[in-house]
Amino acid sequence: MPVMDFLTASHDAMLSHGVNLYAEIFVNAQGERLYSSFESQKIDLFASYFNNTAYNSFFFSCYPIQDITQIKEFGYFYDTPGSYSIEVNGGRETDKSRELLQMRMISKNPDKQIQSFYRTLQRNLKKISGLQKHTQKNYFYLPSPKIIIPANPHSKNTRDNWEDFNLSKIERDTVQG
């Protein structure tokens, strides 16, 4: 689904469960990252990150972070903050394709608050009009004339355009299969 639809659908669940949303952007080739928090008044700004080639992923967290700079101090999802977080990969979109949004719990023993948010978000997403379940794969989607590309964080290491990289990979897999 388009990222804007996803952000809109997740907003009420975020508010009711005390969950925040952060985007991770690569700053340089050395792997330094910038984290930006979501603010409902600036949904367009947050959605613009998905068009940035430096975009890596985003995540939901109910960990009590007083200042966004603390994320760097704690590390991405390691140790305690990981129990309070859900990572989301994907979300890029162009005229030709849309990248799947893939959510995953970071911890095997997540905090009850983030678990409750996750269940609520899944219920809310399944209520979206027109949402369909793929018959052979385990994901939901909104019908689109665009090619649906799997979210692949490893493809961000390529120097090619992410879309061209993924589309050529799909074509290779189809020819070989």
C-alpha cells in the first residue's frame, strides 16, 4: 500500500498506544545515520524520506526516548530499546513500482505495549477498503497497476537505482524459474 495510506492508518493506533515513529536515513558512506521522528502535522515531510536514496527503514517504538539523539546512543535496535520496537522495511514508490512494507518485531520477548500496538495496527490495516490477501504469498496488498517489489534492505548496498536493481532481479528470477 502507499506509504501515506499506511501512515494514516497507523496514526490512531500510535496515539492510543503511546508509540512514536522514526525514519532512518544514511548520512554518509561510512554508515552514519540520521533519525527523524514523525509528527502528524508534517506527514508530507516524513513521507518524502521514502523518495530519498539515503532512506534505509523506519520503526515504531514505545521506548521512552526524551531526545531523538538518544537513538544513536542506544544503537539501532540493540539491547533494551529493541524490546519496544517494530522495524518496517520498504515503502519506496515510483510510477512503475511499489515496494512492499514488511514489519517485524525486533525482540523475541517484546514489551506488552508494543505487542498491543502491533495487534491493533494489524486489525486496522485489515479493515482498509479494497485490501486483498495474496493467494500464494503471506501478505496483504491494495490492487495496483504497479509492479510490487519485495522490500530488500540488502539491495540498498547497490550503486544502481533501487527500482532498476529490483526489477532486473525479478526479471532474472522469472527467466531462470
